[in-house]
Amino acid sequence: MLSILLHSVWPYQIFKSVIFRSGMAFLTVYLVIIILMPFVIKHFRAAGITSDFNGTSNGIKPYTGATPIMGGGVLLLGILVAAVLWCNLNQYIVALLIIMFSFGVIGAIDDFAKVVHRRRIESGKSEKKHYSDKADGVSARFRLSAEFGVALVVVLGLYLYVDIDGHLVVPFVPLKDAYPYLPKFLFIPFMLLIIVGGANAVNLTDGMDSLATVPLMTCALFVGAVAYIGGDSEFAERLKIPHLTHEIKELSVLATTVLSAGTAFLKYNAPPALIYMGDLGALALGSMVSAMFIFVKAELFLPIVGGIFILSVLSSIIQREKAERFRFFLRSPYHHHLQRLWTYNRNPSDVESVWLIFLKKIGINPVPEENKLLTTQEVNSRVIWQMHLKSIWLFVIAVLIYFKVR
């Protein structure tokens, strides 16, 4: 660790400071990503590392081919480098890095399968599904089985070797009134649900340029604040929040690396995206950030600060039954519903949304006709920024509830 080396050479307290190390970790991740990402984008474009069927640009400038995937690998590398240099590699940090890279491997296998499948279709060895504009990866059953298998091993290791317990902080309820404890036979499945569910919720949300990036950043910022304040006995006492171990403060440094990775990635992933993080990045970061909520005993706040992810999952579950004419949303997940809603169409839609009918019944018109947009790029930008703003105010609400409204 660079911070330990610096302190041994120059014994100044600043090199042990969580705030200083968080700032240096932020800069480290940012530099790694902005240095490596342009080379990765160029190489992946040339190699056809994509799941889209719209082909390559054939040397035309500017680039007009398919957007590459698997950019999340650069984010994970940046986080690893910063963690090794600036984090105290205690039990919590090591556990989180293991979770991140375990799920990253599953995501990488899925992304690679998509690339192989696209190439097989383009070479005529497989047939393309008429309704799909992207190649499929591994089966959902295989991926979920792998995720639950890896998560079970990790969760058992967490319970045996990492200092965590089954206490839960309940939103709106003071600790003196309720601080429930889940026994082992309930807490282990609960952790499995949080980690696997969180990873897949992020992956499901990552369906538009930068859509999952900002909610991941707000979740990391929330966890970092809870870890830093909860790890200080005086602050925890004043704010009447659970006093976490001093070691848990290291999560603030690791959370800062996620915040930096998201900031740097927006440089390349903001619409129109130059590269996607892919399942590699979404599953890895989603699982790690979800596990952070477990470590700081804020699991029940994940649905609040990560409300965008929950909305994507719930909208897909509700939309499971596809009717010919009436559906709850125009499309699912919810961000695709908003795409359809904001797009101006002279012809009447062949699908009606039960949700929109209900809103109109109570006098709410979500998007008046004169505000609708004509081009796909305009629509996507509008939807993405709406979702980003929701992520920010959900973060503010979660902070208010956790630190004050109890």
C-alpha cells in the first residue's frame, strides 16, 4: 500500500487520513480510466467486441459502427489499483473486492458469449431472432445459477470470517424502538437476495447510455457517508445511528473509487455512448455496492437510494404477462416505457398503458403532445436526465431519513 509506504517515509498523520486517502483514490481511479479507456475503445471497435448487429464502420470516419461492450473491465481495474494503493486491506475491503471480481467474471463470460453469438449469426452459422437487435449471451438460468453459487460461497465466508451481524436499521424508526436482529438461517438468504438481486437490478437498468452509472454513484456516496460517520463513535452517538467498527471507515475510501469510476466513465458513456460497461461492469459493481449496504447495516435503505434499480426490476416483473392491447406499461423496464412515452408518433399506438390510463383518469398528463420529441437521441437524453435527477433526489431523501427522520 502506497499510503503505508508514504507514512513510513514521512510520518505525517495525513497519510492515514480517510479523507486524504479517499481523495487520492478518486484521482487514481480517474487517471487510470481516462488513460486506458480511449485505447480500449479503439481496440474493441476494431475487434468487434459488441453485441449489436449494426456492423462495423469499415474505416469510415467518424465511427458509425456498433458500440463496444465490456468497458466495465477498465473500471474494475481502476478500482483495484486504487484499493491496493490507498485502502487498508482489512476484512471488509478484501471481501468486497472478491465479490466484485467474482461477479465480474460471470458478467465477462456473458458478454463474451454475446460477442461469439453475434459473430456466428453474421457468419451464417446461427439464425437471428426477428425481435432482437442484440445477440444473446448465456442463458438466464445458467447466469443466475452461477451468481447464486458464487454468492452463497461468498456469503458463507462473510458470515464465518468477516465481522458482520444480522441487525437491521429500519427507516423512520429510532434505534431505541426497533433494531431487529435476523438469525443466521434468515440473514444468509437475506444477504444472498441483496447481493444477487442488486447485481441484476443494476444490469437490468444498464439498458441506456449512462442510465445505471449515476444511480451507482449516488448509492456509493450514501454508503461512503454512512461508513465514515457510523465508524466514528462520537458522530454515531450524536446522530443516533448504529456505531460501526472503526475498520468500516475504509468503505468510505472504496466507495470513493466507485464514485470516481462513475465520473470518469460518464466521459465515455454519456449519450451517445462510446462504450458500454456491459454485464462485466454492471454485475461486478452492482454486487459490490449492494454488499456495502450489508456491511453498514443499511440494507433496508437500498430500495430508497437505489430506487431507480428497484423501479426497473418491479416494472419488468409487473410487465411479465404481455397482453396484445392493454399492458401496465408501454414497455419494460420502466426507462423503455418512458422512451415510448416521450416519442412523438402521428399514428395511434397499438398498445395502451393501464398506468397512463389511470394517470389521465386522475387528471395527470405525464407528457403533453406538444412536449414530445421527434428523434431517438432527443428522447434518450430526456429520459436519461429525468432518471438521473430522480437518483439525486432519492439520495437526498435517503440521507434525510437515515440521519434525521428517526
